Amino acid sequence: MKKLLTFAATTVAASFASMSAHAIVLDFVAEAAGAERAIDNGSTITNFQGTGVDVTFTAGTENWFPYFDDLSGGKPAGLGVCKTVFGAVGGPGDDGMSDDCDPPSDDNVTVEETITLSFSGAAFAIRDITFYDENHNALGVAGNDGMIAISLDGGMAMVMMMSTAISMANAGAFASASEIMFAYVDSQFYIGAISDIPIPGAIPLLLSGLAGLGFASRRRKTA
């Protein structure tokens, strides 16, 4: 029994190590850290964060801006949308330098807004998504959920709970998309990160099973 438990634990550890080695994470919280900014609508960031994935960012209309929002009070935000920025050419507050959102609170995805991500370069399949709300708290989790609309490759938008969107991503429902659009329904949100590696549901079950085996083994020894 001890050899079996050791082998199983080693297998689990190897699985985690393999996932970590091959994971691609597009971390918008990290992208904004110390570099909060708007980017031109339709901009492509080549080799995003060294992942080999080219990402094109498109806000809802041609006059809006994809926006990387930095931490607030030490709490994460990520990717949102800003309608007006200081320093926009010909726009209010044009100073030729600043690209901060005006007002600062209009930097997440809110009423009538969408943010679309298009991928090229290295192969990338969405298998996990992180959302944050306007107060920089995790969304799509127990006690803090909301509705969102998601469209794949220009198709019909699907309205669902954010927790459902995360579960669908984990299950591979978005894995074949080269473009994904996120739209406001009833909850303001930032996209914190997306990844091509989910947390496998089988691993917690396997760990629980290992714990049960270990408990049963100890009972037999003390019986």
C-alpha cells in the first residue's frame, strides 16, 4: 500500500509539473502592473508576455479603448474598456502624453461595452478565465457571481453566469476559438487572465482517493 501511495503521489506531482511547464497564461493583471494604460482599438501585441501568442484587442466601438487597469489598494483588475482617455489625439484633455482613463472609474467592461480578444501566432486554447468586479474582487465564485455574454469567432452571443463560463472553459468549450468576445450583461467586470490549462477536476478527486486509501491502510494496521 505504501508503494502504491508513493507511486500515485509521484504521478500527481508529475502531472502538475507537466501542466506548469506547458501552460500559456495571458496575464492582464501583470500586464497592467506599473503600466496602466489605454491602447488603440484593434491593437495587436505580438508575442504577448513572451508566450508566442499574438493578441489583438478590440473594444466595442472604434472610438473606445481596450484598457489595462492596475491594482487598486493592492487588489487586481486587468483588462477592461475605457470610452475616453486623457491624451487621446483630438480628445478631451489631450496633452500628448497621458493615456489614463477619464474618468478613472470607467475602466472596466460596463453597460453596452464589449472586449474582444483575437489570437494568432502560437496555438492557444482557452481553458481557464479569471474575472474581477468593479471593486477588484474575484467574480464567478461562490457569493460573487454575475451574468456575461460570450461569443466565439463572431457567432451568436451566449448569455450565462460567469461561474458557468469558467466551468465551460475548463471543460474545453472555448478551446477551438481563435476569437472570443466578452460583453456586459448585468455585472461590471475586468478580465484578469486567460490560460490554456484548466485545474483538472480529476486531480482533487484523486487526492481525496489517496487520502482515503491512506486512512484505510492506517485502520488496518491499528485493528
